[in-house]
Amino acid sequence: MKTEMDTTVFGLQIDRLKKIYGERFYPDARVTAIYAWAKNMPLEKFSKIIDDAIANIPNSKPPMLADLKEIFPKYNEVRTATQPRCKCCHDRGQFMALSKSNPNDPMAAEDFACPYCEAGKSQRHLKYWQEHDAEKYTPSFTLRNLVKSVFKSVEPNQQTEEV
Ligand SMILES: [Zn+2]
């Protein structure tokens, strides 16, 4: 099965839209615009976006490029379907930490750059999590039951188990 996007596999996905919403809503100019937007994404992701559009958008409202773009962020994680490498941030490079004194207030939560992986090093707008921050904050990875022992055992230079 093809996983790369090209005009043929792209066309098959557009045919699914045409079949349900009507061919006239997808003239060449519009299809070209959609292709320009979609051509660099994996086919799997594009077909999920089309699945989602078909499942959720009524027949009376043919999905346009703007609708597909709106669906797009939901499938951003497709690439990381395999095991994430960083136990602390799941390769996002950052994680949230709840305030210990005010754990129910999302405004009191902070985002920290992950100090334990490569992804974290590219975070320039956040401050790095440091041990002493644990006095005031509970990081989300401990909330995910990846208990403190994991946190302590991950050294700054330990990157991947499966290089
Ligand atoms: Zn990390």
C-alpha cells in the first residue's frame, strides 16, 4: 500500500468527497488548492482528515479547504504512534506542571521546557524544569503515574533506548 502522497492517491481521497458531497463542489481549481496544501503530508494523515470530514460534516455542507485545515491538528500525532522516546515530555519538548498550592487552577499551571531530551533543547521561550521547581509544581509526567523514580532516573543525556 502506498503511503506517500501523489496526485493519484490524492485523487482517490477527493473522489470520496465528490461521491458524498457532489462533484460540482470540487472543481479543478479547488482540488488544486487542496492539493497544494496536502501534498507534503503523509497519505495516512490526509485520509484520516477525509474520514473525519465525511463522518462529521453533513451532506449539505461540502467540506472546503478551510474545513480540512480545521480538522488537521487532530491528526498531528499520527507520526508519534510509535513509542515516544522521552518519558517526560513524550517528545513534545515541553510539559505542563500544576501549581502545588493551587492545583485546580489552570491559570496557576506553568509550561516548562523539558531538560531531558533533544526536543526540549529547541524550546527557547520556556524555562527549563529544574529539580527545585518540584517544590512548587507537580509536573504532568508524574500525574501520568510515571512516578518520581522515572523522573530521577532519566539523566539529561540519556536520549533514546532504541538508537
Ligand atoms: Zn523530553
